[in-house]
Amino acid sequence: QQDAQYSMYMFNGLYINPAYAGSQEIPTMNALYRKQWTGFDGSPSSGSFAFHMPFKKDPNAIGFILGYDKIGVTEIYGLDAIYAYRIKLNDRYKISIGIQAGFDQYVADLTQVALPDPTQPDESFSDNRSLFLPNVGTGIYAYSDKFYAGFSIPHLLNNSLEESFELGPDSSARQFRHYFASVGYVFGKKMANVKFKPSILFKYVDNAPVDFDFNASILIIDRFWIGASYRTGGDYRNGWGESIIGMFEFMATPRLRVGYAYDRTISQLSKVNNGSHEIMIGWDFYHEDQRFVNPRYVKYF
């Protein structure tokens, strides 16, 4: 999988679906940082910042995502601009169609590659390589106060990585199209002290195992989310899947949200890493009177 993988995707669906833009009915921003496979040399790290907002009394919504990934000696900087059009189906449900357009900038510092014989320099590893790749994506998202379902392809183009990185004519290195499908529901009355939210995320990309994230979370007094996930894929040979995940989100104030997730690897990679850590911070830009007007003051999705 090439797109950054976040365990707390359910707290900001914009990372996997442009149609999510504006679904909170207020401007909101979210930042995520993930360090994957700690203790493993050259392991991936990812960071993202997202903002989206609806237009007041208007079906249009906009947003953007800034992304950063580092894998070994390669860094990837990304920017995507997002637009969504929301259609009200009835008093409870809306459906949104979204598109995004942006680019990824690949930068590989080949001077950091450890050569078999340091006394014999290789000119192929004497400088940096850079590659600019534009891309587009789309998605659809249906939702209510307690339900959501979506399907998306955030990056439609299978851009080649060969030209700039000089990988040779037989190389098949490229950006692969990722497919995401998700669904979730919140059980519990509006004023209940405890609510239950199961959700499922399906992920597919060519030449990789199919992934499912099965998540179950509990919301306590509309302030604390505590949840666990099981991620399939990864390594079918052990019969267990990829990882198990524990997470929480805390609404520190009506505007401020913070979260943390820990992934424990259960595939064969568990022998060479100490798990993955993920932190999140979010901020909602609502007016004081919106706390009572907006039924989604508590963020279910």
C-alpha cells in the first residue's frame, strides 16, 4: 500500500474520501502523525494536515490535504485541493460527490544509501532524485447523524516512477490506484451516556493483500471515544492478519479533540518492530450558538 495508512481514519474521512468535505456542517481541521514499525530501520513515517468547510446555506464544500511521508531515503510531499457537492435526500440523509486534484513530489536522497563497499563509490548513488507527479481522485459519501457509507479512489492515475529514478526498462515501479469503501453506524439514543459505533474499512490496491479494518468504539458521556480495531491482510501465512489496534479520542473542549492509537503488529514483521504509534489533534470552528443548533456537535464520524 502506497497511500499513507492511518488507524484513526474514522475521525476524519477526508483522508480517504474527498466527498467527506463539508459533512460536519462546520469548518474543521485535523492533523495526524504516524510512526510505523518503531525499532525497524528506515520504517515509514507519515504526517497530514486537512481542512474542510461547507458554504453557508449552500450545497458546495471545499477542503485541502497536505501530506508528508518518509520511507527509507525517500520523502514524499503532497497537496490535494478538494471540492464536494452535497445533496439532501430527506430530513435525515445526505449524499455527497467529491473530487480532488493535486500532486506528489518525490525526493530520494541516494547519498544515504548504504553501499556494499563504501571504498568504491557508485555514481548512481551520488546525488538526489526528484519527481513531480500530478493526480486526481473522486469519491461518493452518504451520511446522516448516525450513519455513513462511502466509496472512493483518491488517486486515479497510475503514474510511473521509472523516468526520474532510472529504475530500468523492466521496472514496474509506479503509483498504484487505491480503492476504499467504508461504512459505520452509531447505536444509542441521543442523550444516552454510552453509545456504540462499529465501522468497517475496505482497502484494495493491485499487487497487495486485500485489507479490512474492523473497528468497534464506545462513546462515553459524549466526550471519550475508546475503541479497538483488527486489520486483516499483511501476511496470510500466519493466519492472523496484519495488526490489532487500540485507540482513544478525547474531546478536551467543545472545539478541541485529541487522539492516540497504537498498532501491535501480528504478522511476521512483529519479530523486527515494536508496533506503530499515531497521534491526532482536531479543531472545530463553530460559533457558540452552534453548540445547540448543530446536532453533530459531538463528532460521531
